[in-house]
Amino acid sequence: MKEDEKFVEWDNRFSVGIQLIDNQHEHLIEITNELHDACRLGDDTAKEQFRTTIKEAAAYVNYHFNIEEQIMEKTGYPEFVDHKKIHTEFAQEILKNVALFEEGKKFVPNQFVRFLRDWILSHIAFVDSKMGEFVVEFQKTGDLGKNTMKTIDQNQEKKPVVLAVDDSKVYLTQFKNILSSNFDVHGIISPLAALEMVKNMQVDIILLDLGMEEMNGFDFLENLRKDPNSSKIPVIVVSGYSTEKHISAAKNFGADDFISKPPEPDILKEKIKNLLEKVK
């Protein structure tokens, strides 16, 4: 590869017909090239550059997926559920690799960069292209289509971000069903990956289970609160362990509020609203 040659070049053949999404895909390719450049240098400065850029990749992937999912949901895309599942699996794979790199465990940067490039290009070609075709047709429905896309474009960063950490997929789905009309809800089953997520993206409030196998909620709170970057994020514990002993312990470890499972939708929304008002 020549010195000035990019690892992967953006090409109009990658266009899905939605300018907002094309711009974001092009930025993902730029991030991939930056990671590859850091690999080629191979010195201490490059290692720090790689560390910064891989975190940017994790944050931007989540941001981009959220925009795509809003578009699919609001246009009634029939393959929305399957498409979103692919997003979730890939975002968790990125976070897993960020954690491996940070912990100095077995991690091959060049291999990760090739994986990132191949996933992005194949996803655009075989998955996003189908979504793009549907949305382009939707936009032809006159003012309805135009106004839907305009609203998504203008409001893409306005909803508060709720991170739900629970190893029950049933509850993660329930949180999204209850809150997604007012909040940008991200659900994750791995507490360790969630700790990485709060380092790499804006999170306004966390919903936390206590009885998780990988790491219990108390240990999660302890790690969250000792990091200056995440110490002020409000946390509502949502747990089936609801004795006075558990509630008191959760608050001692840094929880701001507590709700017993299953959560009452109106109470959950009200508690989130109140905590977000306090931290403004």
C-alpha cells in the first residue's frame, strides 16, 4: 500500500440514497482509515492514537445506529427488528474489543481494523441498501415522507439517553417499550460492556439491575462512582431484590433511587424525569 493511499475509499457506489446516512457511513470509513494509520505507525504515539480512535468508533457506531433505527421505526420499515438486532450484536462486539484493548488482553489491532472495514462495507451493501430503497420510496409519499425525515434530522440528538443494564432481555425490551417515545434507550446485558459504554458515549441516566451474573449491581455502582467521568450519572436501581436491606445497600453504593420489578411505567418515567431535572 502506498504511503498516501487510504485503507478504504468512500465511493458513491456505497450510497443508500439517504444523504444523512451516507454522510455518517463516510465518517465511519474515515474512522477506519485513522485506525489503520495508527496500526501502520506502530510507535507509542500511534498506540495512544489508536486508543482514542477506537473509543470514538464505539461512540459513533452507537450514535449512527440510533439515527438509522429512528428512521426505520418512523417509516415503518418491515425488517426493523432484524436490522436492529444486527446493530446490537455489532455494537457489543465493538465494546468487547475496546475492553480487550484497554485491559491489555489478547488483541490484534490490524485484525480488528480489517474486521471493522469488512463489516461496514458488507453491512452497507447487503443490509443498509435494502433499508435505503424502502426509505427512498417512503420519501416519495409527499409531505409525510419529507416531514418524517426532516424531523429525524433536526431532533437526532435531543432525547435524553437512558442506558438500561440488565441481563434479562425481557426487561430490556420492556424498558424500551415504556420509554422510547421520550428517551433514547440503549439496553445492554453485560455490565462490563456498559462500563465501557459510559466512557465512550453520552449517557444521561442509568437503569440498573442488582442480580446479574457477570457483575452484580453493587460492584457496577462502585466502579461507576470511582470514575470521575461517570461519577455524576444518575442511577435508578430496578430490581426484584427490594427489601429494605437491598434498597439501603444500593443507595450506600451510590444509587439515586430504587424501583421494584416489575416497574410501573408512570412511576419509572416520573423518577427519570425528576432525576434529570436535578442534574440540569
